Amino acid sequence: MSKSAFAKTIINKMKSAIGTDGQSFSGGTASAAMAAVAQGVTEYLIQNTKVDIMYNGIIPGTPPTPDPIKKDTFKIIGTCAPPSQSNSFDAWLLQLQTNIIAGFQLAPTGNAGVMFPTKPFLAPGVTITQANLKSAHDVSDKDPQQKIWEIICDGIMQWINSTAMNAVPGAGTRPTGPSTGVANIVKITLT
């Protein structure tokens, strides 16, 4: 997938929620649009985010033995809350980023059976500004939504794939080991 598919997901949610006829917009349209953006972000992130972790577990016994499973891959679960309506793009984007950080956690179990209850995202860092959007906008564009949303989605993807990661170690387990130990996220990939 890509920034293009991410943008299309959000645009489709918005078109379903509020349509494209500005004449029919009402007092509740902005709230419905923000809910649609959050739904699009939630759907795309859940479907396309992969989180790699390292795990150092110990299987109890005499003597205790290291768990042979050292790596695992998780999907994410959760929901991005809708951002509030705002007259400032920068404030709006900051709130969307905050809602992404707060709204998701690792799925209960990774592919190899490790359980690591933690949030995948920690550090803010989306770097898009309203100026980026203004410079890309061309008044002759018949429908600028795709181009503009691609810039926003690309910024979110770059952030998630680089500086958003929560690298703080935490308690992990692998019930089928059975083992307990320490896990930490080493890479997040949003495609």
C-alpha cells in the first residue's frame, strides 16, 4: 500500500460521511468529517502496520533456559479518536498525531506467541505544515483532495516509520513456552 491508498481510504470515508456537495453541508458536517478522517486513519493503520519486537524470555526449570523465541511480529489494535475542528491546520494535525499515539496498542499476541501489552507509538514528530499544503495546491486542480491528502498521509507514514516508535522495554510473556521476560519494539513498518 502507499500514501496514495492511505489518502483514498480517508477520502472514501469522508465522501461516505458528508458527500461532496457543499450546498448540503450543515452544522454537523465538520464533526462528521473529523469522525470520517479518524475512521480512515484507524482502518488504514490497523490493516497496514507491522511491529517487530525483540524478546528475551526465560523458561523456568532446573536450570532455567532462555526462550528460543527472540523475535516476534505484531499487528496493532485500537481506534484513532476524531480530532476536533480547528481553524489551525498545525493544531489539527498535532491533535490527530496525539490521537494516533493514544489510540493504539499491540495486538494481544504476536505471530510467534509473545504477549507484549504496550503502545506502539510514543514520540510526536509529524513535520507537515500548512505551508506544505499551500505550495502543492493548484487552483486549476479539479479535485485537489487526493494530492493534498497524500501529503498528509505521507507525513504520517514517514513519522510512524521513523521517530514514532515506543522503544521503552517492558514485561513480556510467551504462555506456550511458558516463559516470562523483557520485550521491546525494534521497528514499525507502515506500508
